[in-house]
Amino acid sequence: MMDFSQLIAQETQLPRAGVKATLTLLDEKATIPFIARYRKEKTGSLDEVQIASIAELYRKYQEISDRKQTILTTIEEQGKLTDELRRRIDECWDATALEDIYLPYKPHRKTRADVAREKGLQPLADLIRANAEGRKANGEFDPRRYNEEQLQGARDILAEEVSQDERARNAIRRAFTYTATLSTKPVKDLQDTPEAQNYRDYFAVREPLKRISAHRLLAIRRAEKEGFIRVDISPDTDESLDKLSRLYLRTNNSAAKQFEQAIEDGYKRLLKPSIETEFAALSKEKADTEAIRVFQDNLRQLLLDSPLGQKRVLALDPGFRTGCKLVILSAQGDLLKHDVLFLRMMESAEKLKKYVSDYRIEAIAIGNGTASRETEAFVHQVLGDEVPVYVVSENGASVYSASKLAREEFPDEDVTVRGAVSIGRRLMDPLAELVKIDPKSIGVGQYQHDVDQTRLKDSLNRTVESVVNYVGVDVNTASPYLLTYISGLGPTLAENIVTYRRENGPFADRQALKRVPKMGPKTFEQCAGFLRIAGGTNPLDNTAVHPERYAVAKQLMQARQAAGDQAIDLQRFVTDEVGLPTLTDILHELDKPTRDPRTEIEEFHFDESVHTIDDLAPGMILPGIVTNIADFGAFVDIGVHKDGLIHISQLADRRVRSPQEVVRLHQHVRVRILDIDRQRGRINLTLKVKDEIIVRVK
């Protein structure tokens, strides 16, 4: 297998030794979380982001390598593969440059140039080009000796040659890179339709392509896809033609005039459309990358949201007409009871009191949808401060409640019960519950339906996998859906683990995992460190210490006991296999065994004087919760059933490159209302009171 370590090291600016070790581990089917956590000595302590970048580039170079073989075979079959051409292809690792090399040999439909060549006009084209470039040729070009059809055919050949010339393509690429402008215009027949009004802000855009933001570009492409606008990407035409003319024309004779016409035709008809398509794809890919990054960051924060833990929970899915669906969950998340409460009814108040008392409820979860504020007020009116109340995001709960997974979990309950259960479980452990839902349905991110769906799915799955393994999973309580994301496991092994513990009782130690069907040595190596066993026979089984390092961990424990208050010298324990990074990680785990890396949950209360947008006025300062983050700002729920927007310029008294420098998802903040557009339902917020930032970090 070809060694891509040097190429990847150059592109990532990472040490080649670490890159090479990472590639070897990836070839051995090691997962990214496992490599990052347990193979630091081999990689030089590369983190998950760096390892993921290496893995992505590895796939890219493998694809280029495969493409090279196809190109070489195709050119060889044409009998045109020279040693020099083979060398250029072998040495090329840029996908765009490779396609430029291949372009003159690429099979295509018959072109105007092909027709001209069939008429024997290639020699005339060569003569015109040689005379225009000031090169020696077999004779002087005299246009009077040829008719217009012959001259046009020769120009068609020259136009195609220019469009396929790597020098010309690179010159126009540079023009696009530095001077291309994206412009839009509405489709006249549709611009006055109600549907088109959603995109009226994009009817007359004219903006440098290199400066347009990701969210604007994705919105423009959506409007184009739906047929409401037309989009053009162009550099300055005269400047581009001048660049091309300087590449070829060395004279000012009649041949140069013919070649100049061919250059202009080749640029407008062939070269500019080709490079425009290329840059449209590149700009879209760049916008996708930014949107996916924002989505990944939001998803990671959401999955790492503070868990309540194993508490007895009463969950309410609010509603007016059909009432509030109520469910009671055990500390393990099992459904014990469900009912319906109607707000402002004495009977419902008595029911609520009785359920809280009978089931010794420790917390109440309320969905943040319609009637959420009214339900919260009702609960506080009935119970006072007897039980802590938490408002929980409902995003994606309806998707889960109608899913196959929900039907398997609760085959005898309807979607309303399943949705309420999801709300309650999200309070107890957001990570364990949210992994059951397609990340696109969770309600964070921007333009997720407009980006490359394969890239989005892969990126979000990697994020979920990263978070699950970072937190760790209790193997005796985890659902098969959660176990699926553990390093080395998949749906089959996750089900096998659940089946094994159901038939044999809880796992007493990590070694017992080896008895699970299809759990081979390699899989055990990959997953064991991320699976926790609470209350088992070995305390280390409830830490992130890998079983392969238990002997070292015991030595460190003994050394610490002997040293008392003195620090121990970790260098004494370094071996060929175990270095300082692993020893430091083990010591950290021994300091905080069974530690959950997520922060503790805190209660939150909206301003009781505000319930609808009509209650708002500019200048008001209100508590809120960050519900979503985009690259242009953050959305905040202030309790009026319509999120307000803090534009990126209102997040800090300094220039902010990304909103996530300042706020995080579900952060509790205090915001000031700048202005309200009641007609469009828009609320503009700021984190500034005069010149002071009033964000309250939790």
C-alpha cells in the first residue's frame, strides 16, 4: 500500500512520525477515539481533530490514487501515454491539476473542434497559432487564401485548445480567486409570487465571492435551486481576456487577429463556464464546511449538556386543547405511569400533588413547546418550590416518538406518551436520549438540509461517537443505541451486549465482556476503556483507565500511598510501551475516579412579566437560554415562544470571529432588547448594556 504520510504531514503541518503511526493504526481498524485516548505515545499525542484530519486526507489521497490509475489506463488505450505524461501524472497529487492534465484526453461528446479536425483544419489552426505566437512555421498565414468556414473551423480548434490549456485554466482560476463577483437576479415570472418573498433579500446581490458568508451563500443557492433567482459568478471579462492574450499573442498580424477571436470565443463559450462551475462547487463546498462545523460544535455542546442523573422524574409535554401529557419515570428512566393534566383544573392540581408525593418525585421536566410557560406557572402555583422544575428542549422529540426505535421501546404506548418520556429522559441524561434521534432533527445548526448530506451525516456521526466515548458509558444500563457509538462496537455487538446482560445479569468486570458473542480481542481492545462498570469487582473498571494498563495503574496507586503528600516521579514508570502522556492520564483518573466530565445542571426561570412578543419593549433586560448558534449570531429563548437573535456584532465589545467564542448552547444569559419587528416576528437582542457586556456564563 502506498505511503501517503509525507503528503499528509506537509498538508497538515504535523510530524511525519505521528502521521505515519496514525495511518498504521487506521489500517489496523483502530477508531479515532481509541487512537486519541490510548495510543498517544505512538502518535505524539495527536488529538481527535488532528487524527480525523489525517483520516480524511488519507481517504482523499487514496481516491486520487485510484483516479490516476483510471486516467493512465484511458490514455494508454488511446496510444498517447508518453513517459513524460506518465511522470507528470505520477507526481501530481492535486485533484484539480490532475483533471487539467487529463482534459485533452478525456472522452467527450463531439465538439465543434472535432468537426473541424475531421474536415482537415488542424494544420490551419497550427499555422495561425504559430504565426500569432511568433514561432517559425511552414509558411506565412494569409487569410485571403481561406473562406470563412475554414477560418471559423480553425478558430473552433484554437478555442478548444485554449480552454484545455493548463496555463489558461490556471490564469482564469487566479482571476476567479481574486476578482470573481457573485451576482443574482430574480426570475421575472416568479419574483412576485408569495413563495419568492422569502428570498427577496437575494434578488439583487452583487458581492465579491471571496467575501460572501457561508450562510448567505447557502441561502442564495437554495433560492437558485428552488427556481426563484439566477446566479452568475464572473471575474472581470476584459481583464481575463487580457491575461489570456498575453499568454499567447506575440505579434500583431492577421494570424493574431484570428487567434484573438478564438481566445475570446474559447473564454466565453468554454473556459469561463467550466471554471465558473468549478468555483461554484468550491464555494459551496467551503460554505458546507463552515455550516457543518457550526452544526458539529452545536451538536457537541448539546450532547454534553448537563445531566440531572438518576433521579425520579415527572415529565410534562405541554398542551392546551388536549392537555399536558404526564409521565413518571424511575431513576433508571423506566416508564412507571402516564396520565393527562389540564391546566387550571382543580382535579389536575390534586393529581399533580398526589403523583409527586406517591412516587417521591425528585425533579420535574417540562417541554419548551406551546403552553410551556403556562404549564411551568401551573406547576409552581401548585407545588411552590417543593420540587425543582426544568424546562427541556423538545426539538426532535416528535421525530423520536414516531420512530421505529420508540415503537420498539414502547410498543403499547402512543406517540404522545413516547414524546413525554423522551423529554423526561433528556433531563436525566441528554446524551443517552439524543443519540436515538437523527442529529439533523435536533434543531441546532444552520441550513443543514442544503449542505452535502453525505458529508453532514459522516461529520455528525463522528461528533456523536466522539462525545459518547469522551463521556463513557455504563455497560450495565446503556441502551443498545448508545452502545452502538462506543469505539469498536456496532449495532450487532451492542445488541449482543444487552442480550448477554439480560440473560446473565450485570457485568461484574470488564473481562466478562469477552464472553459476549462476536467480542474478539481487537474489538475488546477498542471498546473496553470506554465502557464503565459501577460497583463491580475492580474499581478501575469504572474509570477511563484501559485494562491493558491496570498493572501500571496499580503501581502508581502504591507509589502515591508510599509518597504521602509528596509528588511522585512519573519518569520512574516510563517504559517502551508506556510514556508520560498515558501515565498522566492514569494519574488524572485516579484523582477523580467515576468523574462525569459534564457540568452540573442548574435551574432557570424566565421573567414572569413576559409571556408574548407584545409584552416586550426595547431596552428591557431579560434572562434567556441560548437555543441555537449560527455563524452570524446566536438565538435566545426569552420565554415568548419566539427566539430572539443576538447578531455576532452584538455579542462582545470586540471583533468576534465566531459566536462560539462568546456563548455556548443552552447557556443562561441576560440580554437587552434592541428592537422588535412584530409584523415579521423578529426580536433583535444584545449582550451589551451601553458598553458593558451583561452575559452571565453558567
